[in-house]
Amino acid sequence: METVHRTTVVIIGAGPAGLATSVCLSKLAIANTILEKENVTCSLWKHRAYDRLRLHLAKQYCNLPFAPPHAASTPTFMSKDHFTAYVESYVSRFQIEPRFDCLVTRAAHGMGKWRVETARGEVYEAEFLVVAAGENGVPFVPEVDGMEGFGGVTLHSSGYRNGEEFKGKDVLVVGCGNSGMEIGLDLCNHGARASIVVRGPVSFFCLLFLGQQVKPV
């Protein structure tokens, strides 16, 4: 006979959104359980973010609920390491205890309840389900004709750390979103010859941001 873990709210994901949701619910004495597929909180920031990454909003707009304001010594735009340390202190302050290594494989609603199943064979039953898994958890790599015969390195942005290994090399960055633009600049700062493939028109701001280091294609 299967064991069913019952709670009021199941939260999928132990990133900033999932952790903040848990704290807000706990402040209202609403029982909740966080299920996280990785073995750490804030896994996207810790495992799949490049070294130079910083928050793009000033620190006063990046407080998590019920946490004190950031210290005056905190940089206006927090680095990846600074932000993950802040999240860890948040987890400790509010004694949040996510259930790690719990990959959700199925969630179904019936008879007024959510039934949530994990890859470990666990079953959770709750009145409410909050999905806070993030929008960038699964890398998307488009199919490109001829890629199988390419002799160089191909890398998704989630696997990029810094441009040190690309010094003196020609590198093509596909996409000019935040990650593409920052990775392009980082490559140039490390001595790579970077070009960016852009699907639509390039804004004047983007060209100013990169100066003349990166060549849009």
C-alpha cells in the first residue's frame, strides 16, 4: 500500500519564487511542502549560470518577502555569488526545508485534491499546487543543418562559465538577449573574437553596450 504525504500546498521548485511562496504561506500558518528536483536551492543560479552574471535590477527591488533590506555594503547590482548567498541566508532565517532530489513526474487534479507523484515513487496530496519551476530549467538547443560535422565546441549558454578557454578563437553567439549580449562581451574581455547572430534588428542601445568589440551578424 502506497504512502501518501498530505499537506495544504505543494510547491514545485526551490528557487527564489518557490522559497518566497513557502515563507508567505508559513506566515499565514498554511502547511506547505517544497519539492525540488536538484539537491540544492536556487539550482539555476548555482549550476547553470556564467561567472559574470549579475542581477539586472537594483538591490532595493530584489528583496525576498519578510527579509530585511540589503545592507548598505551590498553592491547595487548583486553578483551571482552574492545573490545565492543571500538566498541561503533566507532559507536559514526562515528554516525552510525543501525536499531535495524530488523530480515531479505527474500532477493531476481530481475530487478537489491534487495528486503529485515523484520519480522516487513518492505521492503527495494537497488542496493547492504552485509551480515555481522557472522558465529556463531545460536548455533548448535548436537543430542546425551540418552541426553533426562541426569540429569545434558547441555550448548552450547554461553550460558557459567564462571565456578563458576561448582566448584567441572565433566564437559565434546565437541570440542577443541578456545572456547572449553578456556572454559576447565576456568572450571579448577574455580575448576571443566574438560575433553575434541576431534574428531581428539590433537596437542602438545594444551596440553602445558592447562598444565595437562584438560584431553583429
